Amino acid sequence: MFGNTMWTGHWLWMLVFAIVVVIPAWRICQRTGYPGWVGLLILIPFVNLAFLYFIAFADWPREKDQGKPD
């Protein structure tokens, strides 16, 4: 009785969650100087953790362009 409704609700919930997570990741990548599509990596399990560490500790292309000292 509820099988199809729950299945549709599950995918709808996952779509909303993906939008809520991907949009900020996309903007963060753009602001740091990386292409926005790199923010899609946040959706892949375990890759998302590596992605966060990469963004946190990598030299950002935008900082290199502005000539900021370390």
C-alpha cells in the first residue's frame, strides 16, 4: 500500500538534500578559484571527506592570483 509512495518520497528527499549540499559546495569552489563543478564531489561517499581536506589545506588558485603572502 505505501511501497510506491515511500519510494517516490525517498528520491524526492535525496534530491532536496543534494541541492542543499551541492549549492554551497559549488559556491565555495568558485570562490576559492576552482571550477564550480568540482563541488559535485561532495555527493560521493569518502571522496567528500578527501574533498573537504583538499579545500581546507590546498593552496587556492584565487590566492595565487591575488599574490597574497603565505
